[in-house]
Amino acid sequence: MAAAGCYSPARIVISCSATTTTSSSPSARPLRVAVVGGGPAGASAAEALASAGTRTFLLERSPAGAKPCGGAIPLCMLDEFAIPRDLVDRRVTRMRVVSPSNLAADFSRALPPGAHIPMLRREVLDSFLRRRAAEAGAELVPGLVTSLSLPAGPADPYLVHYISSSSDPKGAGRGVLEVDAVVGADGANSRVAREVGAGDYTTAIAFQERIRLPDAAMAYYDDLAEMYVGGDVSPDFYGWVFPKCDHVAVGTGTVAAKPEIKRLQSGIRARAGPKIAGGRVVKVEAHPIPEHPRPRRVVGRVALVGDAAGYVTRCSGEGIYFAAKSGRLCGQAMAEEWARTGAVTEAGLRRGYLRRWDDEFLLMFRFLDLLQRMFYGGNAGREALVEMCADEYVQRRTFESYLYKRMVPGEPWGDLRLLWRTVASMVRCGIIGREVERLRRLELQG
């Protein structure tokens, strides 16, 4: 069925030298939207738009590629986005967080019965979501967007200029799409965001090696995911070892300068040590990820979603669910406003998309940003973080929030005890953290 929705150059390429004919009135034709970027955000936006009868163009420059990503998604995403269970590589039921001094906290004791964290490969998930968007009626356009011509007036179209990457010689060359609205889902370095002046933001670097392990070592990670914290693996984030179908993803993330990333990757490999010994690197990946939302996420009839909007949480680094959710909300908002008024407007997108998004998730993002500042500033804070992760009340609150994507009100006495434990941990672990940092310095000097 996907082939029926594939890109047909003759239908949508507009010659740059040709005179553009006057578009028919909105009520006489469907809404036309270009979705730039075919990851979870773009594919989900395209599916929502196409399902509502919108003429949707989904542009993806590298359909065979995938963003470096740990690949963990919350359990609720499987049902909410109807993701087939056979796409899941591993069902993680054991999580281990390792401190700078290599003290480990088992983060699985409060996992609800039957619950797990699904692990997927991004190339598998993204391909499935794009295919489903095509089945809903989206037209897949393999190509790189080069620029965006902005409209002169509120009823004029946007012109999306792109270079085709189609393997079909008939579809090669430059093309232009005339559309009523644009969804920017093209990642942290979004071309769409630059074209409309959405503002800059801080980005981090995610670096990951896919390592195929010997059978015995792979069996160790059958249902186990590990997270390592410490200045040796990341000064402001964490390193990870996450299991996939036939390999583990070993990586780190940081806002540090690019030359530092190789040293930090060596740090996570050293910390995982003998558990990944004998493994063979089958793929190396790196990609920017946003540190916070962009200053402007809606500009005119252009809306940003996913990484392009800055929807990656600090502290946890989660982005897949938020990308897909923002894409769906945005697509629905555009289609609903067009059906109601025959137009898409900035005010309508702010009301129908941004307000819904912020009402549901802004508090969660601010809370995780606070945790990032509290616990990732030094090894003392990281030691305290791991100690807190061993607390059953902390685990239960975390799983309630992560697995089902809702901020659950705390228990007053439980929160009071947690505050006391946090203060005690920060004081106690300050001594451990300083000692760890002293030993690291001695190690580097030796």
C-alpha cells in the first residue's frame, strides 16, 4: 500500500520559470502542507494531516538513515501510537544506574507487574511511521530542503525548494512545492527554523557506537539497560549501554566541544569494561540534540515539532515520544482549523497546538530541567542522584511519570521524606564526590 502514496514528480514539481496559476479558494480544495523531516515527529504529523484529508507532502532527505538514539520509549507509546509489538527489539525490565565511584543502584524494584521499557532501533521505527503516513495518503518526497520562500500575504502560499534524492532518474533534480502551511520536523539543525527566524538554542552532541557482542555477553544484556554518570563519561549528561536486537548501543551525550566526545566515549567504554569486551563495532553515529525549546515554535503558518522545536527533556534525554506527540498535535491542529475556518493562522496554531502541548508537558520539562541543574553539576551531585535512585518511592514516582507520561501528585509525607533524604544524600555524597574527583585527577596525572 505504501507505493500508492509515493512521490510522483510530475504531480508536484513546479518549474521555477513557469507562471504560478492562481490557487482556487480554500473551500474548493484540500489544505496543502509540506512536512519537512521524516522522523517520528514528521511522520506522525504527516499521518494526522493525511488522515484528515489534507494533501500532505512528507520530505525526507535520507529515508535509509536514522538519528543516533538510545531507542527507549515509554510503554504507553505502544498503544497510543499503535506500534506493533514485533518492532520492539528488547523489553527491558532491569535498569541499573552507576555512580562516578561505580556504586550501582538497581532501578527496577518498583517497576509495576507486567511493565517494561520497550527498546527499538530508530531506522525500524521511523520507516514504519513513514510507511503508515503514506498509507494514510501522504506523498513521500525523497529530497533535501534548501530554502523556503515566504508568502507576501496571509492567503499566499509558501514555496518549499528542495533537491530530490530519488533513485528514480525521472525524479532527480530540483523541485518546488506550493503549500498553505509547513511543519518543520527536520531536527536540531532545522533549515525550516532558520528560514523563518525561529531563534537559536543550545544543542548537545549524542555519540553512539553499535557494538555486536559475543553470545554470552549479549545474554547479560538480554533485559538490562545501564546508565553511567560521572565527569569521565559526560560533564552534563550520562553514558548508556542499551540492548537492541543483536547488539548494544553504547554512547554518551554532552554540550562539551566536539573534540571532547571521543574522550567521553572512551570513558563509557572503560566503565562498561569487561561486560562489552570482545565486541565488534558495526556502526558509529553522531547527531546534535536540543537542550531546550526554541524561542519561537510557531511563526506565521510554520510550526516546529520534535527536535526542531526543542522537545528533548534534560536529565533523561528522552525525545521519541515527545517528537511523535508534538507532530500529531500539530497536524491535528492544522487540519481542525482548516476544516473550521478554511485557513491556517499563527493564532490558530498557537491555540490549537502550542497551548495543548504546554498544558500537557511544560511542567514535566521544567521539573526535569531542575533535576538536571541539581544533580549533574559535579560528581557529588551525581553520587547523590544514584543514591536517590535506589529509593523505592523515587522509583515509583519515576515510573508513574515515565511509563505513562503523566505528572502524578505526590504523597505529602512521602515528598517530605524525599526532601530530607535528598538533602542528606547531597551532604553525604559531597565527600564521596570530592574524593572521586581527586582520584580522577591523580589518574590523569599518572
